[in-house]
Amino acid sequence: MSTIKIKKGDTVKVIAGKDKDKEGKVIAVNMKNHTALVEGINKITKHSKPSAANQAGGIIEKEAPIDISNVMYSHKGKATRIGFKMDGDKKTRVAKSTGEVID
């Protein structure tokens, strides 16, 4: 199994599926299932009964997880692959297209 190179807070571009070419910020990454929750991407509708937390109930729209393989890191508006480079004793992420350090 390869390493997940996408982290929480990254801006990603969807490269496959119904939301192709859309961009969003990663809310959460699930390492076990290889999925990511991206803001505004892969929206689903969920029907909920009235409860103490949600008095009205009804139809709620929320994001569903999207597979990591269907998103790509967005660097300066362009989708790019991510590599790793050792900077002394620190491991840093690098954008493959430009060679710039990401974080």
C-alpha cells in the first residue's frame, strides 16, 4: 500500500467522477479506507427524522467521502503529483511539476 500524500487542509482538484474539474479544501482524510472528505465535493442528500439535535428533520445535504485516487493536489491552480524530498533530517512534500516545497 502506498503512502497517502494528501493531508487535511490541502486544496485538491477532482480528476474523476461526477464532480470532475472542481476544486475544494480537504476536511478529513481516512487512511484506512483511502478516502477524503472534500468541501463542496460529492454532495449527497440524507433524509433525517426529527430529533433533539435537529427539531425539524427533513432533507440534509452533506459531503460524502471521495476516493483518494480521484483527487490530485492543486498547486497554483494546476493539478500536480506530490513527491518527497529529504531536507537535512526533515522529510518534506514537493510539487513534482515545479519542484517547490509544499509545507
